[in-house]
Amino acid sequence: MSESTTLPRPRQVTTAAIIGGIGSLLLVVSLFDLMSGLHSIEAREQIADNLASPAYEGLGVDAAFVTEALRTLLLVTGALAAAGVVLAFFVFQRHRGARLGFGIAAALLFVSTFVLADWIPGVPFGITVVMAFAASLLWSPPVRDWYAGRAPAPAREDTTRSARPGPTTAAWAPPTTQSQPPEGQPSRPEDPADAPPRPPADEHAQPAPAAYPYGGQRPAGTPSSWAPPPSGARPVDPHRRPGQVTAAVVLTWIVTPVVAFAFFLVVMMLMVARDTLLEAIREAPELESSGFTTGELMAALWAASAILLFWCLVACVLAFLAFRRQGWARGVLVGSAVMATLVSLVAFPLGLLVALPAAASAGLLLSGPARAWYAAPPGSTAGPRPPSSYPQQPMPPPPPPRQGKPPVW
């Protein structure tokens, strides 16, 4: 049996699978109740109040259109919740694709229930918040190691703090006792045969550690020509994924599904209520004098929605490959983030919600730790290599053995 199959399952995986499965199941049950009460008096009054508010007054839609759009959104949310139940089971079974799918489903459920809670009373928005927290647990370092089939990395000690040399212990010898001669008699030298025997020397005793530069000692198992680095240097493990790469990938996985979900709603509106959508678009002051026909507007909406949906899908795949240390995927993802920043600035100020995370992702992927991690070969060793400029101090020679008899005082 291989080592990857005998690794214990982290507690984060068990917690996320239980929370995700139970939360998705409760969300499916509650959405059935909301679907049946969509045409109730309370729901109609809530929709009418929202349409009369200043935030939605300029949409140009009626209550029937909003009710049909909410019904479609409830169906999509229910499908995502049902998929969350299945994905939570496969997450527990160590399926890598299920972990990514559960994270995307949790993000989409968070957005959809946030929109529904503004129109329909009683939407369980708190369940999706807990599910988003459970999805974040699946990207912790112990869980990543478990899915990769490797043992969790041990806690690294602070190697920059050099150990201070302790007091050297010398071999103890009992004091020599000399009998005082009577008064009037000269003192005579002590006979070596009368001296008390010394304890035998320990063959396995370790000599006192020699002082090394920078106030430290030579680490165990290192050659005598190596000296510890200065206290300012920190060891870098080229195999450990930098936090900048993880943050850039997480930003991409959060923003991209939200944008894809928004354009999915546009496609659903084009299929369900095309005339109402076109009337709302034509009321915009920028399009009144543009001279576009209805067919041209429809073709532009369909083309933009298809391109952006495909772009979002490709960005998610590139983020996954960049997370797996594929250098070419990192380069393409940086170009995609820069293009997304430029395109989003056209829709200022609403486009800043996409432009800022996209620019942050590109900057994180171009940072120094990220470049070093992608440039390091797979077989490189961890830890700093001692430079040749460090001073080297040889081991001091042992003291010469004593010869002859002790001096006479």
C-alpha cells in the first residue's frame, strides 16, 4: 500500500464535507418552500416595494418580469444546492475535482442567495455563509498536502536564531589534600604515589564546542568549513507554494464565477424576457443616439455573453494550472488579468469591482516570491546555500598532554 493512501484524513476535510452536505440539503428543502410561496401576497408586496424604491426605479421592468426572473434564479440555486450535496460526498472521498467544484458552487450559492434575499423574505442566506466558510477550509495547507498525497510538512524551526554558547564544563577532579607538617619542620614535596587517584577519562565525552562567527555554534552534522548565515537571512523552501500565488488564484476563483453568473443571468433574460430587456437597454442615454437596430443589439448581447462566459471558464482553468505550478499558465493568466482590468475600466465605476481584483492578481503573480517559485527546478534543494564570503574558522587543536611530575611549590 502506498504512502498516499495511508495518510490520515485531516479534520478540515471532515468538517467541510459535513457542513457542506447538510447545508446544501437544508438549502434544497428551503428553496422548495420559497418556490411555492413566490406568488404569495408577501412576496408580491416585497417585489412591488423594491420596484418603487430609488435603487430599482430606473430598471423599466414590471412585477411579472421580476417574478419570472426570481423563479429562474430559484431553479438555478436549487440545482447548485443539489450539486453541493453530491460534491460534498466526493470531497470526503478525496476527489480533487470535487474540491474545486464545491468551492465554485459555494461561491455561486453565496451570490444567488444574496440577490434573492433582497427580493424574497425568508431566504436562508446564513446557510450559504457557513458553506463558503466550509469551502475555504478545503484550501488550508494540511488539506492541500492530503489531496496531493504527501505527508504534512513539519513545523519549521527558526534557524536564524543562533544558539548562544553555554558554559563549558571541565573535567572535575577531587582536590588534593596535603597534611600540614608540624611546626618547625620544613615542608617536603608531595609524593605522586600518595596522591588520590583521578577518575578515569570518559572516552565518549564530547569536547567543548568551539566559538563560531556570528555568536553561534557549528550545527550538528555539518562540515567544519561551513559557518551559519547572518541573523538577517531566512531559509526559503522552493517547493513550498508562496502565499502570493495562493492569494492570486483565490481572487480569480472568487471574481470569475461572479462575473460568469452575471452574464448567465443576461442569457436567461434574453431567452425569457427579450423585449423587456431591450426596452431597458434602449432607455440608456448612451444608446438612444447610437442608431443600433434591435437585431444588432441582440447579436451584440449574445456575442458578448458567449465570449465572456468562455473567458471566465478559461480563467478558472488557468488559475488551477497556475496553482499546480505550470509556468505557462501563470503567464497566460497574468495577460488575462491585465486584459480584464482594461475591459472593466470601460464600465467605470461598476467595473472597479472586477478591475481591482484582476489587477491585484496580476501583481501577486508577478511578485518576487512567485517568480522564484515558478523558476525553481523541481529537484532543487531547500534552504540557503552558505556563500563563500562567510569567514571560516578551523577547529582549535586539542591541548598537548601533560608530561612529567607536577611542579613543587
